[in-house]
Amino acid sequence: MKVSIYYFNDLERSYGIIQFEGNEVGTLRKKLDALKLDEFLDIMKKSLGLEPVSVSLAKGKYTRRGTVIDMVYLRIELEETIYTFEIYDESMEVISSDDMLNTLNFVKEFVKVFVPHIIERKHGWIGL
């Protein structure tokens, strides 16, 4: 898993791009795609110790220039932070209302719950 996180000081936002590699490809999206909302909430509580204020979980298709791919949209609102994910087989995009380090840590913990065999690579980040 390659992670790049960008933080915008003036906006108090972080933006991340995660690229899955090898046997990581497709695992997260497929596992989330198979879950019902109550199952997802149960995993959040048991695995991450979180009880979100709100959660949106949508599954569907994404199209760009005639290419259609499967995707999962996920929005997790915690007491102080909101994480929005667009998850595809080969990559994931995250936008958060938190700083780079907290976003990186949350993404790593979140992905490891569903993809325990994930391999962490060197991370890149840029503060603007």
C-alpha cells in the first residue's frame, strides 16, 4: 500500500491517495461491498473502538470516459472528525477534517481491519 497525504492548513483538511498493490488489490472494496451497514458499524465498534455519529455506506459504479468500475463510497463522522472515502479495487481516496498524521494513522488502522495482510510502503506527505 502506497500512501500520499496532503494537508491544507488554511482549510484544516487532509487529502490522501492510497494505491493498493499485488494481493491487496480489490480486497478492501470487495469486503466493504459485501457488508450491510449494521455489520460495518459492528466492526467499527469491535475492531476500532469507534461509535460514529453518522455513517454513509454506498456501493455502486464509477464511470470515466466510458470505463466503468466498481466502487464503494464511505463517510464516517466521528465527534470531532469526518472521513470521506472513495474506494476502488486499485486505489482509495480519502478526505478528512483532520491533520496529516491523524489521517494517516486512521487510514492505516482502518485498512488493516479489512486487509490484515497489507504491506506498508514509504509514505509521502505535503503540507500546504
